Amino acid sequence: MTVVPQISVVIPVYNEGAAIVPCLERILRAVMMPAEVLVVHDMAEDTTVPYALEVQARDPRVRPVLNTYGRGPANAIRFGIDVARAPVAVVTMADGSDDPRQIEDLARLVERGVVVAAASRYMPGGQQVGGPRFKRFLSRTAGRSLHLLARVGTRDATNSFKAYSTSFVRQVGIESKTGFEIGIELTAKATRLRLPVAEIPTIWLDRQLGESRFDVGRFMPSYLRWWRFSFGRRLTVEQVAKRPASSAARDDAAAARAATQQPPQQPPPARQSVVESLSGNHEAVQS
């Protein structure tokens, strides 16, 4: 009997090698809810794959999947969410920086009705340990300014450790194709749609496994684009969906699910869509 997962954990990887094993083991120990753990790699020869397959042999919740959208973390995350079988997708990194014990807490927030649940380093109780000072300054400044000025529901819009309603993501699409800016993109879209975003405090540790591939200079323009998008009048889902990149992203998602034989998650029977149902109950996104 096949168990339908309640959570799809999405992990973008790139030549992690044996370092992926302790990451997966921590996640598998921490997550008790029915789940699948998608190890999303860009190429068949990625050094992560044989080690992920070894873990899969012991625990079938692990599922290595080949990203067909193109190389890079944004495409890997986008592909992972698009082929996820669960109604909630939680994105976490392979570097040991995120606390896997919070995966279920984030997922439960989405089950309760938020469309984006963020693990926040900058709210009371949160902490960032290590990491380049300039990167920390930019991230904290972006998060606090969006929280205060754009009224997004989190002080840490840039953190990649987030849970998403997969129905919401498939309605609005993911346009990011460069780095790790998907987190701020989907937070910005939820804000403009006036849909609920929530956060829980987290303690983020600088990368414990392997080498960081985050390039501030390369990814900065994409972050700025979505920082600016967070400000503005309320939009409808139709207006967001009509953005050319959003429409193309939804087409990619449909093709990816067909190729992996994964049916799209459907909203609950009594509701037309996540966006329509929540829009009537939530006016402004506030913390």
C-alpha cells in the first residue's frame, strides 16, 4: 500500500558526495509525519546520487530526482516543488544549516491555512550563527525592511528554509531561475495577493557540510527585483498568473509532473482554490 505523503521535503544538491548522508539521516529521524524526501540533482553523474540511493535502500522515503529545468539551485527547487506529491513542500538545504526538527512545525502552519511559513533568524528567539558579515547585514536589512514597510508576515523573507502550499505555488508559478531567491519571490507574491504568511524562530548555523555556493554579487539583482515587487497594491491571482514568466513556469510544472507521473495536488473539495478561499478571509498580511 502506497502512503500518500503529507510533506514533500525538497533538497537541492550539487556534488555533495558522502556529505548528503548525515543530512538525510537527520531529516529522516526528525520527520515523523508521512513524507517524501526529494534529493534534486542537476545531472545523472552528480556525486550525491549514489549516496542518496544508498540511503533510499534503507528508507524508501528518500527519492532522488533529476532536475530537467536547467542547472542551478532555483531550477532545482522549482523542479522539486513542481513534482512534489504532498500538499505541503518544505525547502531545506543540504549543508546542515537548517534545523530538520522544524520541518513539521513549518508544515503544520501551512496545514492550518498559511501559504508560506518561514523559519526566521531575525524574529525573537531566532539566531544566525556564523556566515559572512556582509551577507548577514544584507539579509537582515532586507527582512526587516519588508516586514516593517511592506507588511510581509515574516522578518526573514530571504531565508530558503520555508514551507509552501503546493496548490498556491502552482497557481502563481515560480519565475526565479538563478539562485536562492525563490523564498523571497513566493513571499512577495503572497504579500501582493494579501494571503497569510507566518514565521517561527530558528537558529541557523553556518554551513557545516561542504562548501557554500552562494554568490552575493550574482544573486543580488534577483533579490532586489522581488524586494521591490513586495510593495504595491493588492493583486488578484489572475494578474499574477498572467505574468509571462509565471505562465511559462506553470507549463513547465505540468510537463514535469506528467514526465514523473505525479498528479497535481487538488485543493480541498469545498474550495475552488487556495487563493480564492483565503482571499475572502484575510485582508492584509501581518505578523
